[in-house]
Amino acid sequence: MNTIAIAAWVAGLVGFGLLVAGIALIHVPAALISAGLGLIGWAWLADKAAARVPLKPSPEGG
């Protein structure tokens, strides 16, 4: 993983945290709902990315 990818991941994590914290200042249940939706979206994106990674064939054949 290169530096740009790590920086983008950290920026996304900090941005998500700040978004949830800002919503929590207004209404805590809404912050929990938005955090849950964000985590569901993140899991969906991670699942799609994992499905695109080609599997390496085993040298033993199975």
C-alpha cells in the first residue's frame, strides 16, 4: 500500500468520524443511524473490492 492510499484511507476515516460527531451534536440517534449506514456502505464497498481481486492459483493444484 503506497502513501497516497494510506493518506486517503486516513482522511476518509477522519471525515467519517467528524461527520458522525457533528450529527451527534445535533441529535445522537441520528448520528448512530448515519454511522450504521456509513459502515454498511463501507462493508459493501470492501466486499465489492475483495470480489475483484483475482485469486492466485495454488502451485499444488488444489
